[in-house]
Amino acid sequence: MQIPRTLPLRADPAPGEALDSWLMRLAHRNGMPLRWLTTALGFGDRLWVWHNYDLTWKLPPSLLRRIEAQAGLPSTALDATVLDQFNDLGWKPLVGSRFCPGCLNESAGRWPIRWQLPYTFACLIHRSLLAVLCPTCQRVPRNSISERSGIAPPTHCTHGRTRHGPACDSDLLSHPMQPLDPADPRLTAQIWINIRLDRFDDAAVTDLRDLNALAVWFLHRIDPNELEYLGSATVSALNAHRDGLHGIKRHSPTAAVIAAAMACQAIDVITADEGQRLPRITPLLRDVYTTYRTGQAPAARGPMILSHQRLSGLSEHLRHSILTSADGHLPVSERLRYRTCTTTPRLPEPDSGTAADRARHLPQYLWPDWLIRFLPTRGAHVTEVAIDITNALLIPGNPVRNLRATDELTPWRNATSLFLSDCAKQHPDTLAAICALAEHLDAHGSPIDYRRRRSVFTDIALTAEQWHEICYQASSDPGRADRLLNARRYLFQLLTGADLNNPQHLLAFTSKSSKAGLQNFHRLLNSPLREGLHRHGIGLLHAAGIDEPLTWSPPATCVAGLILPGRDPDDIDLSTAQHLLDVENLSPTAVARRLGVTVEHIRYIQHRFDRPPPTLPKTSPTAARQLRERATAVLTRAFFNREYRQAGRTLRNIATTTGIAYTLVAQHARAHGFPVSNRSKKEAATHARRVTNKKRPRVTPKRKREARKRKPIIDPAWLQQQAGTLQRTNGDIAAELALSHQTVRRHRQHLGIAARPTGSAGHVVQTRRHPELPADLRRAVEGKRNGWQRLRRFQNLAAHPSVNAAAKALGLHTQNLSHQLDQLEADIGQPLIERTSSRYRAMQLTQAGRDLLEQLRRPSIRRLLDRYAPPHKSWKENKTAKSDAELTSRSVSPNQTEDRTSHSPSPRRRSSERMSADDDLSPAIGMEKRS
């Protein structure tokens, strides 16, 4: 191999000088063009087509070693003259080189290698910005090689219109200086950069890489007006940079000005304290670059999404600090995606696929126990919360944006972001809990593959025969066809976690009544029937080849220490809730209001009740089947031989004693070969018709005359005293004698006892005296019409939670009962119940009302109350509380009616109802008026 010739005239490179600068000086000293020299040094065809930094970047090490040998330089002496030493920074070198005219003049045309770095923009010696373009041709120096390169002095511009054309040959030293104030932040920024370039350790490289990433980010996001502290020239330069064409930017005269401004912004963020970074990173959180295309102000656009590409270029520490500082200013989806609401914010992992595969472990409708934890007490719809939280669980760590990320479950809605934002304001730990739950699913997965179940179970295979068999095993009534449909919906939601409000499902709700029907099915589901349905669901899984548990939900420990909007599912007294639901028959809404929880909380704990099967109606298919099987077991051949043939009992007697229908008894008797006569059956039917059609004896005039001549059953003297002297009403006397008021009126007329005088308002004034009664009772009954009846009404009213419930139980109109209560309070002189404007608060007695109720319980007063005001004919002490409980859930205040539309009669109707209510209170009044 031939050894290359050494150069006759040599020159050593200056410290920090670029390789192209040294080659230019070497060619100039040898009096030859640079192309001749580079050919002799072994560059070959490398410079045939000129590209940027072909003389200073990515040169083969063997070429550098050859040049060192030909120039008589020590080995690796040229490593400091090329840009490869800065490769760890990830900076893209400049096109050509910036320059300082003063430094070129003082160094006799030596160009430092750092002038080709993008963040070398100021000369610290002359305190000025570096020049960018030739003052004559307005092109960046040293970005191409011409015929004059090496011949012209190193301080002259060698550019020409073409490679072989005449060169510009302008003296670069004539470029005017751009001095800076000694306190200018750009000089401080250049010092910060130079210190790290000199040190160039790991920490310095990290800072300089962060500088480049932040500077590029600021270049696209910052508002030019925010750079006014660097002077108006900087603001104008950034505006021109964004408005100019892309090709012109290669020869922008303000490149150093813009680089200095972006470096100042980036260094300000890097060097800021942890708690002071938020104001400095605000420009990174909005899309200012779009402002110049749309004309929309940045403030009106609001926060924008973070740039994953920009954040990935930052160091881990700086990225963590920026994400933590920006948490409160990001959209809720970005807070979830980057987990800024947690203590460990980080970037999504595009290649892992963990977040994308998370939908496999999620139901479409949130798990019931977690729905309770995330459901606020008020102000949120249950279905929307169940869907929104599930969609939100797909966002943490997912690089795919919202719509595509949640498309497998439910498309992302704008209302989802609004709900999560409002929830995060009121309950700051909500988003952190969502991230924690998502991380638990990523780390531990789920024993249920909901994606597979959603594809397998598009419908539930539950025939009518299977449903009847399940109900028979559970001793429950199968009901009508809608009950079977609700059972299929129950299993479908249990297996797939589907949202039945979504019309894409075959078993989706078709109306509000269908949704209410499923809720009622949940409420009335007893324990044996629930177990039977679960067994059928497990059978469906096994038939599909799926070895998974029927249901599952993440443990509550994955959000330990976080405060969620809702309450814990176990934070409720099961015995109290079951008593209110099953014994008092209150609706779930009324129970939830009384216990201070949500309705969904009550619906969830219903599945934990131990409910025995209810008593079956006789018309139920299950009851009929049980009766048939019981008849088969009891009515054997031996039984008929013993009871029917030997003991001589009739089939009807056997049916009565065994509780088995006569038809079944006769059927089994025939099946066992015993003769059955239809005579007894026909005779029984004839007797029943006779009893049913039996007519009352005809009332003839003769029988009427005989009835008048009968001896009166009421003592005339006593009746004279009670009706004439004491002025008691017919109904009052009739109640005491257990007769009808018509009988008392007929006896009074027969004895010639005149009717009671009436007042100006048509009211009969009572004159009974009861000196032994308390003052309140005396004011209520003495001299008052129907005073005892009003006390009876008050006693009945106190046993109910509202006036509506009491009126319904008594068979009266609410307005009439309220009117009687008002009259009683007026007679006593003080209120007996507390009025309220809220229809959701139960009625409360005042102290006067409680005292009055205690007085009515005294034995002596109770006897008077039973004597003058017996219980209403429609009132039953052992009446079930079902209707009362239903009324309680929708009761209104005592001064309001339950439904103004359906309970607002006309004035004529109201007067007639008030009269009919008075007739109910005292049956004798109607007879007196008719008399």
C-alpha cells in the first residue's frame, strides 16, 4: 500500500477550531483551492455533491487518522475539530456557521467548531450576538465550497451564484456588531451553555438535551408577546419566523435572535425550583402556533393536549416535574393519560399494548360495588357514571386518544369529560383512584375475559321450560312473560357486564317501564331463585367452554387511602335496610333517603339479603305443580282403600281434610280404579247456587205496620234526656247503642222528640260537658260538632308518616283530612304537626301533638273516644303497611296535595267531597238533613 505524501507546508489547528476552518487556512497557505487539497487528503468523491457539514460531521475515523499523518499532527488531534464530539446532545448542526466579526479579526480567520452548534448565539468576549449572514449576498457562510474556497482569505465570503461562478468575496469583518447589555439574559444563557459544554459530563449532557427539547417546544407554542423582555426585535423576529416561507428560514438573519430567546425560556424552566415551574411552562400547555392560522386568541382556546413527542425528549426528572406542575391546567383526559393526578406521572407506553388490552378486563357497565364508590350522593345519573368511569379506566397510559381508546366499550362523550372534571373538583382523589384501579388491572389482570363473553353471549338461552323449572326448585312464581324476559336480562348483565341502555344489545331496554321492571325484579328476587339463576349462568359458561367465575370485581385495597365520591358498599346496616324494604315495604328511594345513601346502594345490598320464597298464589303454576306432586304422594291406592272404601269417607271430605282440590282427588281415585259418583258434586253445586241466589224476604205494608207496633228497643225516658235535654245527635246515640242512626231517628220521631236546633251556618251545637277531661280535649269536643271524630282522625293520622298516607288508609280525600286537622288545631289553639315545604321529609308531631296523643291513650279517655267516635269503617288495625309505605315514598307536606293535576277537583266537587267526609265522620248527620 502506498503511503500518502505529507504536506510541504503545514499549520496546526487552533484550540477549538473547526476542521473546515483549519483546512481553509491550510489550502490558503499552500496556495491551492480547497478542492485540490481535500482530494490530496483522501476525501475523494465525498465533496462532489456538497452537503452541509461534510467537512466537520460524520467523517470516518480512518480519514481523520490519514489527514493527521499527512499534516504531521499527533493521533486523535483532529477529534476536537469535528462535530461528532457533540453527538450525545442530539443537536442538529447548523447550515454553515455563525460568526463574530471581532473574533475573526483577532484570530486571523479562525472559525471555532462551536459556532456551528444551534445554541451558540452570543460572543461572550465582545458581548454581542453572532452574525448569521454575509452582509452582501445574505447567505450563511461556510455552507458550500466554491472555486474560491481556499484561495480567498478565510474572512471573505466565497459563495457565488453557481459553484464555478464568481464569488461574493465580501469581507465578513465588515458585518456590524450586535452588542448586548452586560445584564442581558441571553449572555447569562450562553454562559450556562458554555459551562456545560466545557464540563460535558452526564449531568451536563442531560441539561443540554433538555435545553434542545424545550427550545423546540417553545418555538411552536410560545406567544411572541411573551418575549418582550428580550426586546421588540425578538418579538418581530419570531413573528417573521412563523409567517415566512419554510425555504427562507435556512437563511434567516434572525436565527441567532430566535435561538437565544428559546434558550432563555428553556433554561428558565430547567433551573426553576419545583414549585415555581408552573408559570414558566404555561406556554407549553396551549396551541399558540395554531393562533396564527385561525386568528383565535390563545386565552380563548384554553388548555390543549400535551405533546407525547416533546415530552419524550425530556429527561425523566424534568418530565416528572413538568407533568406534576401542569396537572391542574390539563384536560381531564390528559391528566388520566399521563397520570399527572398521581405521585408517579409518566408517559404512555405506545409499544406495550397493556392499556389497549385493558378493555378485555372491563365490563361495559361498571362493577356494582365500584359504582357505589364512584357515585356521588347527588347530582349524577347512575347510568352515566357507570359508563363514564369504565371509559375513564381505558385512558391511563393509553397513547390512543379518547374516541378510539373507548370504542370497544362505549364511545367517549363530551359529557364524560364534564362529569370527570366536576367530580375531580369536588373529590380530588377521583382521578387518582381511576389510575390506581387501571394499574391494578394491568398488573394483576382479571379472572374474567369480558371481551370473549361479549362475543359469545349476545343473547341468553333461557327457555320457558327452564325458567319454570328454576322457579319450581326455588318455590317461586314464574309470573308472566315479562318476568322471564327480566330473568334473561338479569343473567345477560351478570355474565357480560353489558349496559342495557345501549340499543345495540338484543336484550336492551325498550322503554322506561322495561327498565323499571328489571329494577323491580332485582328488588323482589328471593335467595333460592337467585341461586337458581346463578347456577344456570354457570351452566351457560361451562357449555361455552369458559372456565371462569360467574362474577368478579377488583379488591377495594387498590384504592386504599383515597377518598372517593361515594360510600363504601359495606357502610350500611343490612338488617335495618331489609326491615324497611321487606317488612315496612318502603321503596328503595324512600329507604335510601332514610338511611342517607343512594338508591343504587340499596339496590346493591338487596342481593345480600337472605330472603325466603314468598307464599305462592293458588293460581301460580308452581303452586299447582306442587299440589299435583303432593296429591301424587298422598293419594295412593292404599290411601283410597283405607279411607274411601274401608272408612267410608267421601271424596269431598278427603279433599277438605287433605287440602287437595276435589278434582285432583277424584282424578286420582279414578286412576286407582275406585268408582267416583258425580251426584255429590252436582248436589254441592246446586246448594251453592241456592245459597248464592237466596232472596231476602219481601217487605210488605203489613210487615211495616207490624214493625211499627213492636215494643221500642230504646227507653223513651232515656232517649228524651239524651236527644231533647242534652241535644245529642242521632249518630252519637246510635254509636253508643250499637244501632244505626236511622233507628234512633225513627224512635225519636215516634216519641215526638224535636230535632236539635241548628246555627246560622247550619251546624248543630253540642252541649255535652266533660269536666274531668284535660283543657285541650274540652276545647276540642265541648260545643263543637264532631269534636270526638276529629280527635279520632288525629290519632289515626299520627300513625302514618304523612297526611297522604293516612287519607289513603282511611279512604278519605287528603284535603278533607287536612281540613279536619286545621279545625282541630284551631279549636285547641296551637299546632299539632310541623308543616314543611319539602315533600321528602316525613311528618313530625309538635310537643302539643305528642301531649294530645298521650292523653288519648288514657283508659278513661279511650272509652269516651270509642263511645263517641268508633274507628272508621275503612280503618283496620291489622292492615298491611304496603300501601302506606308506597305513599311514604312520594308523600308531600301536609299543606300540599300529592298530585295537583289528578287531585284538584272543581269547587262543586270539593264541597260535595267535604260533605261526604262529614257524613263519614257522623253517619247521623245525613239522616238528620234528610229528615
